Amino acid sequence: PTSVRFSVDEKLNQVVIKVVDPATQKVIKQFPAEAILKMREEMLDFDTKPPAGLLLSEKT
């Protein structure tokens, strides 16, 4: 048997669903995957504070 856990990632305001083995508490599957959540967090951080040394060229 498995259990399903629902939570909300506060930073992304994203629902996260985890399928968990109740005996071991090990996460069997997660939606969206942890890698996707991390990538979205990095994209949010990039929007608010671009990395130092990043140059953009704009024509006006």
C-alpha cells in the first residue's frame, strides 16, 4: 500500500503531490518532480536578481 500527500510549495505557490511508502516514509513519486520545482525556483530568482556579470544589449 501507498499513501498520497498533498502540500503547497510556498515560494512557487504550487501544489506538490507525493506518493509515499507508509512503512518507510520514502517518496516513491513526486509531481511535479523535485528537479522541476528547483528549476522554477531558479527561474524566479533569475527574474528578481540576475547573476552578476550578465550583459544584455537592448536597442532603443
